[in-house]
Amino acid sequence: MTMDSIATSLVSLPPSVLLAGGALLIPLLPRYFRAAWMILLSILGLAFLWSLPVVQASEFCVVSATYGNYSLMPYVSDPLGRLFASIFLLVLIIGSLYAWSLDDRGESIGTMLYGASAVGVVLAGDYLTLFVFWELMAIASTWLIWSRREVGSTAVGVRYLIYHLLGGGFLLMGILFQIHSTGSIQLQPFTEGISWGTMGQDLVSNPSGTLGPLFLLLGVAVNAAVVPLHAWLPDAYAKASWTGSVFMSALTTKSAIYVMIRLFPGLDILIVAGLVMAVFGTIYGLLSNNVRQILSYSIIAQLGYMMAAVGVGSEMALNGAAAHAFSHILYKSLLFMCAGAMAVYAGRATLVEWTDSQDDSMDRGASSHTQQWKEPDHPLPWGLFALYMIGALSISGVPLLSGFISKPMILESLGKAHHEAGLLILIAASIGTFLHTGLKIPYAMWIKPRLDSASGLVDVASQNHDVDDQASPETDAPLTHKLPLSQWLAMSLGAGLCLLFGLAPDLLYGWLPYPVKFSPFEAYPISESLMTLSGGFFAFVLLRKWLYRPGRVLDLDWIYQKGGEPLRKVVVDTSWAVFGAVDIVVQRMASSMTQWFRGEKGTGPTPAQRFNLAQPSIESTIAWIVGTMLVIGLALFL
């Protein structure tokens, strides 16, 4: 084998295989070499990915194989798949740097397998390859939740796994129906005559050809957190390990958006689903007081933008969905990294902790209880504030940042498709996004504590409280109030990329699947961004006290969290009770028959009679056989 053939084989190696194979070597590496190895694998994956020709074609198959009568395409590199694989590998580099000091081999292996499966999904050209990586992604990401190893994370991981196995089951059913209907396992968009209305009509006239797309849509909708199939996302992302949530915010839902773009461009029901997601995620982000829960609900809202764009289905809309997924991964991973840093300094993951305190009044005999802010264990540094605000302003679509080069593209595509109501809804959602991510979180974590300190209103409970050697339930390590250098570098790299693509949008536009005919630096996108900022500031002034009300946010997961115990009593306990009663009856009958045949207590036949009773006659055996066959024959005849 020549050197050229070896080089060609390496270049043709799917990045997913490279990452998965490299993950198996992680247990053999010392602690501080694991992150370096993960970064090296991701860089090699990027190099192999971009060493192939850049072509504007619908399909470029790099590796092919056969499975029975079907042609497998495990490595298809077209512009859309290349774009998503590139940002997945980029976030693996950034997240691995953030997790440099992580001392958990299992979590490191799970992270690489998670990244490998996500890359495998977006480079798959056939349903079989897609399904294999889809299920591997669910299992590996579940491990990142269990890696938290705290009370509640096990149950959350089980619920997360159940959701995604359910989605995988829907996906498999859709694949089987699709193969039966078309005889092909190749991924092809349902572009001809597909709409929600026609799917409903064809379900009666052509069920075999309609059930495939329908179950595929349901399976992908679970991973895309489409309301009401979304409850796993804020439930899991707020309980995953701090490093694991960085990867989870980037991979699962965006791989589902990729499949939506690939299979369902122009499906009209996705516009409605996207608008519902945008409104739902924004409202629940305003209601929550947990930092990672707010960021999780904002993921649902931003996925709504992408989903609506896929529903529009025009070239500009699909470019906007892909570009917004790219931008979203950058700023959302940055925000989740900053959330972990906030917990280290503040000693908690919530915006405020409310404590009952007794007011000093003129009448010492009368006292009342009021609620006060509990100050952070340590002031959060302004450098972290600057990094966080780059991510917060990016998600809000502020000019010169990454969100600004993708969100206006989606809004303009809705306007050109004459969905004016949807356009207004998404603009309102943008105001809410800036309100909860750009104002609510930084005010509680940076501004309010310093205002209280300046006015002398400092919580006495937080003074003289040395927590340097204490472990907090909200963090994965002792609180030292000092971040490792690797985490500062990772956050700075994420913020730098948000700035880079915001300042030079053509760097991203050149990677999109269709030629881009859009410029964000025009009057309307800029004025719309300024309107979002001013609307958010105005709403914050009016709603500031209401935004920080304590209490638990009740989402649809309340149904199975609270309804689980009654359901267990009805289904499980009742079933056990019935089986137990039947078991007791059978035992007593068997005992009585045994005693009778043995002739105990003077009852039953003689020994000779017992022998004859225990031997069935040949006539009885033949009668049972003939009678059974007669019943079966009559049933088939009738």
C-alpha cells in the first residue's frame, strides 16, 4: 500500500468513526491528557472533513457499503452536512477545553461518543446509519446527566432516556414504513406535495406511504423538543453535569433540526409548531429563576425560529435555519459555560435565594417576616460579565454578533412568504429573550448585589461565611471562587467566535447550502434589533419585581412527576395485588388437591384408585386433541 493510498484512506475516514475510536483510548490516558486528546481528535475530524472537495451539490458520497439489497452511505458530505458537522466539532474543541480539569473518565468517554454520534447523524446518507447514530446519541447523552451524581439526576436521566427511546421507536417505525413504501433507505426530502393537510387525507387513501413520514416526523420532533414533547429538555439540562450541559445544549436538538431541514423542508405545520415553541420557551424563561433552566427554555424558543424557517421551506429560510443553528450553538455553549462559572462564584445555580428575616420595628413585640435577597457567596468578576453579555447579546440578535447574521434572515424569509403574524410573534419572542437572558440574569448576578453593597443592604447570613473548602450541591467540585485558566480560555474562544462571525458574516454564508442573497447590515435588520433592545429595557423596568418571584415553574413534566405515584398505585400495585391473590388461590387449590390425592386425613381414594386416576386414558387424550382441532377449525371457517 502506497503512502498516497494511505493518505486517501485517512481522508475518507468518517469523523464519527475517528471520534468513537478515539473515545475507547480515553481510559488509558492520564487525567490532564484526556482533554488534549479530545481536542486533537476534534481537530483531526475537522481536517478530514474539510480536506474533501467543497461542492454545491445535493449529495457527495465519500464512503459507501452494502447491507443485503440496500446501499449504505455512512459518510455523505454535502454543504448542509458539512456545516453541521463543522460546528459540532468546533463545540467539541471548546467544550473539551472547558472540561480540561475534569477527573471523570466515564464522562469523557460519554462526551466523545456523544459528539461522534451527533456528527454521524448529520453525515449519514441513509436511514439505517442515521438510526444507529441516533440511538447512540441518546445513550451517550444520558450518561452526561448521570455523571452529575447527585440526588435527582438519576431519575432525570431515566426520564430523559425514556423520552429519547420513545423518539427512537417512532423513528424506527417511520423508517420501516418508508422502506416498505419506497424500497429505498436513502435519505430524501419529502418535497413533492407534502403538507399537513395532504398527510391527513393520504393517511386514509394511502396509509403505507403516509405513515412513514408521519412517524419520522414524530421521532425527530422528540429530539427537536417540539411542544408538547419538550419537557425532557429543561428537566435534563438543568441537572446534567456542568461540562455535560455545554455539549448537550449544542448537539441533540441541532442534529434534529438538521434532519428536519433534510427531510421536511416546506412542511407547513412546522411554522405553527415553531411559533408555539418560540412563545412557550420565552414565557417559561421569564418565569424561571434557575440559570440553566432559563437557558434551556430559551433553547426551545430559538429552536422555534429554526422550525418556522424549515416550515417556510424557501432557500433563504433554509439558509436561515442552518445559519441560526450554527450561531445558536456558539452563543448557547458560551452561555452554559458562563452559567457553570456563575455557580462557582455565587455558590448556587439560582438567580436569587429567598430567606425569611425578621424586621426590626419600633414595637419589639410585633414582628413580621419579609423576603430578602441572599447575596452571592462571592462577587462575580466583571470579566465573566463581559463574556456572558457577548453570548446574551448574541442570542438577542444585536448587530456585530453572531445571532444578528442569522435571526434577521429567518424573519425576512417569513415576511417574503407573507407570514406577517408569525413575523410579529418572533419579534415579540426576541424581546422576551433579551428580557430574560440579557437583563434578568445579569441584573440578579452582578448589578443587584453591588447596588445592595453600595447601599449597605448586605445579607448578614452571607457575611463571615467561608465556603472555600465546602462543596455545594449546585457544583461538581469544591467552591474555590477561582476558575481554571482552561475555562477562561474556552469562554474567551466561544466569545471570540461570536464576534468573528458577527463582524464577518460571509465566513458563515459561504458554508450554507444555497447561495446567499442577504445582507444583515441594512436599515430594517438594524432597526428591528434596536426595537428589540428598547422593548426589553422597557419591559424590564415594568416587570422587574414580578420577574424574580420565588416558586417552582410547573411545566408538562409535572404530569408524570406528580401523576407517577397515583399511576404506580393503580397500575403496578393493583397488578401485584391481583397476581398475589391469584397466586394464593392457586397455592391453596394445589395444596388441597395434593392432600386429596395422597389420601391425607382419611380422605381420597385408595392407592390403587389413585394410580388409575393419575394415568389419563388414551380415549381422554384423543378426545382432547380432536376437540381442540375442531374448535380451531370452526374458528378459522367462521
